[in-house]
Amino acid sequence: MPDFFTAPAVQAGFALLIVCILIVAAFYLVSIFRDYADEDRENTAEALANLQEMHLKGDINDQEFRTIKATTHRHPVGPNTSDDSTATDDSSPDT
């Protein structure tokens, strides 16, 4: 029986098994941290409300407000929610 574990094929099999276990553990840990990151994101409506509040306080100017708002609409941060505010189409280039 001791000769069984010294065979190169058996050692390679154990090494492969250990590598597979480590890969599965790594994927599990990444999925746990990814879930936390998804929960920390605020939805688009909350992000837009925070952006408008910053704009009203004067923390950001009109151009920054329009740029960030356009980027938010192109790449939603959270669940898809409709925005009922009056928005202009700022995607056309100024000529």
C-alpha cells in the first residue's frame, strides 16, 4: 500500500485534486465579496437624487451635473428605474 502513494500518476492526481479544491475555494470567496459589492450599490434614482442635491448645494457646477447625469443614464448603477424629471438630450455635440 505505501507504494501506491509514491507512484507519479497518483501524486499527479492528488496535485490536480488540490488545485481543483483551491480553485473552487477561490471562486466561492470571490462570489461572497461580489455579493457585498452589489448590495452596496445605490439604484439610479438614489444616485440622481444625490447628484441633484450636490448641484443645488453648489458642490458641482452645471456642466459637471449634465456630464454625470448623462453618464449615469448611459451606465445605470442599480436597478432600472424610470426618471420622471425633465431631462434634455445633451448627447449631441455642441456646434
